[in-house]
Amino acid sequence: MPVLEILQLKIKPSISPTDPSILTCLRTVRSSLAQKVHPTHSRFFCALEDPALIYVFGLWPNVATHQAFLSSPLKPSILSPQDDLLDFNWMIHIPLEDEETLSSTLEAPIVAIARLHVKGGEHVICHKEITGQYGHMLVERTKPFGVVEGWRVDKEAGSEEQVVITGWEAKEDNMAFVAGLSKKYPDYATLRDHWEGFEANNMRDMEK
């Protein structure tokens, strides 16, 4: 199954987040991947809350193809342009069933990402029930952009992670929507009871 790679990088402390060489470096890696491995059509986003954080979204035919590259002799030469500028934070994969929806979501002026570490057992069931109940509201609120969500496929044993990517006109729209749901619907506010951890950021496209 096609997967979406989600990669978080951090700009080294000695490098300014506005340094143009960062985007040049990312584009070089994307071009090298397309020529030598697989065209990932990667997109690059900078977090509004922390400009030192960069998110990369790339397309792969499956997790095995990406993992094969990461263990291949090609990896050091292709990724080496990043070494002096960026540090690796984390990387995950989620299933990608609709590339068109992803494209629509990533075209939004502001893109939000939430990485949810869900407790196991009944907590996963409760989490899915609650998010399923209010999911249509999120889809309606983010129009004409999209919502991309999925459960991590390269998870560690005993862990469950869901990722939700949404498109917005402004960061404030995202924050107001979430706050409104929590205030109006008490059961939605209990979502956090089923999480072990939560990470979220609003982002802008670095190539716009």
C-alpha cells in the first residue's frame, strides 16, 4: 500500500531558520531521490510555533521501499547535503489512500499536523469512537482543503499512533475549531484521557 512518509528535522542551532541554503539543501535531496531511488514529490513545511522545526512529507509505494533505501549504500551520498544544516528528530509512515486529498490539504495557507500517541486496549476503541463521531465536522470546517489521517504502520510493539493533517486559512481557525468542540461537546474533551502523548504544530509551505 502507498504510504506517506512524515519526517521531522530540526535546524542546527548555529544556522538561522531564514538561511536560504536550507531550502536549497532539501530540494537537492528531493531531486537526488527522484533521479536515483524514487520520486517522492516531497513537500517542505516550517512550523509556526518553532521555526527551527521542518516537516517533510514524501510519497513511497510502501514502507519496504523506503526502508530499503535507508539501509542502502545510496543513503549517505543522497542525504549528506543535510548534515551541516539539519538534525534528524523522527520519522513515521501512515497509509495513503487518496493522494488528491493530500495535495488539497497541503495547498492550504496553513497546514496543521497532530501526532497522537494513544493508549492501548479500550483507549484505542474509545479514541476511534470519539474521533469518528466528530470527524465529519472537521471535514466540513476545513473545506475547500482536506483532512488526511491515518494510523502509523511502522509502529513499535505495544504502541498506537494516529496522525491527522488538516488545511486551514489561518492558524486561529484551527485553534478556534478545536477549542469550540471541547467546550460544546464534553465527550470530545475527554479525548486526552486516552492519550499517552500529543504533539501538534501549524505550518507554512517553505516553497510558497
